[in-house]
Amino acid sequence: MQRDTAQRRAIRRALDEAGRPLGALEVLERAQRDVPGLGLATVYRNIKALVADKAVTPVELPGQPPRFESAGKDHHHHFLCAACGKLYELDGCLVELKPLLPRGFQLRAHELLLHGLCAACSK
Amino acid sequence: MQRDTAQRRAIRRALDEAGRPLGALEVLERAQRDVPGLGLATVYRNIKALVADKAVTPVELPGQPPRFESAGKDHHHHFLCAACGKLYELDGCLVELKPLLPRGFQLRAHELLLHGLCAACSK
DNA sequence: GTCGTTGCAAAGCGTTTGCAGCCTA
DNA sequence: TAGGCTGCAAACGCTTTGCAACGAC
């Protein structure tokens, strides 16, 4: 059975309050404000469990370690700024995917990542 | 200046003849048919150079090491089968992305990955 | 002969795991 | 008090790097 520990609460809180996807080390850093002795292994173990429970979604970026965001938001995609490295959330999804599928293929999910320059960096 | 070695030729050939994205170990395996003594470090070094030259494109999959495919094909995306793990190439791109962008953002590129079941696995 | 390239082994990085002690229920 | 949870350190898988030998030009 699942127990309620200070570590688990701190990790959840870090992800909930971030408002953007966080890497494992960022989660550690933020959660250590609540639980100073927190270890990185515990962060990974809990993130893994949260992802399995679908309470957290991993966000993969080419050539970078994954980041994690709280689930439960509306379907959305991300925009990675090539200059500052920040990952932005975009609203909605205009993609019409079915015509791309070969005959007999079943679509379950999709991921879309845009890159370019964010408003701040394109000046 | 860039030299013409048997290793380099074998690695290029492996990627050119594969017809699908290959992982680093798959490249090693195939290229060793031409150059038995080939080492993994050489594969990584050459792939890195080819990617820098835009002769090869890395394909990132969530939770997996990257695969690589020869560049120069038309713009396309991929479909990952959840059952057999095979990565398929899809033709074309129906995505209309500009409306997703917040004001001031500049779009440079995008990546799209579909997943589901391929024709063989959905029976 | 020069110097880019190679194979090997060691190091690096992010992540996972084994283990003994801890602490929630 | 049982057994899930934790911190630590060691192990892991993939990738990069240091180095001395090699070989293309």
C-alpha cells in the first residue's frame, strides 16, 4: 500500500507549482526546500511512480534528459526556444493526423515539438 | 581536412542502405560486415560528424537512445508501433502550425511522432 | 612526414538498484 | 510491528574522451 511521506509530498508540490516541465535535478532542488535531506534516487523513484499513475507526464526533448510536468492539463504541445533553452506550453492542437496513416495503422497518441525563437529572443 | 577511410565509408553505407533509422549499435553491427575491427567509439564519432554536416538526421524517441537516418529525404515524420517497437516513416506532413504560436514567436522546425499499432500488430 | 583518424580503455552523465535502517499506518 | 520508503553508494547503459598507434594524402 502507498504511504504518505514528506518526500513524496515535496516532490508532488515541486511539480505542481512549477508551471513548466522540470528536469529531475530541478525537482530535487525545489523539493529540498521542503525536505533538505532529500536524495536524488528518491526523486527518480517517485517521478517514476507518478508517471506510472499518470499523475505526471514526461516531456522528451532531443538530446536532453527528460523533463516532467503535472498531468491533467488540456492536450497541448511545446515550443523549445533555440536561444534561451526554455520550454513553453502551447495551447491546443491543430493537427489532422489520420490522413498520414498507412492502411491498417491505428493511432493512439502523438507528440509535437516546435522549435524556433521565443518572443524575447527574436528581438 | 577530411579523410576517406574504410570505417567512414562503412558507416555511411550502413545508414544509406538501412532504409530506416538505426541505433548506434545497429550501425556498428552493419558496418562491421565491411570493417570487422570497427569500434563503437568510431561509430559515434562519425555519426556525430555526419549529423553536424547534416548528412544524417537523429531521430529521438521517448525513453530510448536516438536512432539515425540518412538525410536528404523529403520532409516526413515517424510512427512508432507500441507492440513491435518498429519505427515507420510516414509521407508528408499535414500540420498547420503557425496558429499555435504565441505572438512574436518564430518557428524554425518541428517534430511529430505518432504512436499506436502498425498494420501487422493491430490484427 | 603530417596530422586526421582509429581502437581501446577509462571517464562521464543521467538513471536505476541493492541494502540496511527508518517511519507510516 | 510489518513492510513500504528512504539515503547512500555502487552499478548500469549509452556516449564521449585521452592516448598512443595507424594510415591517407
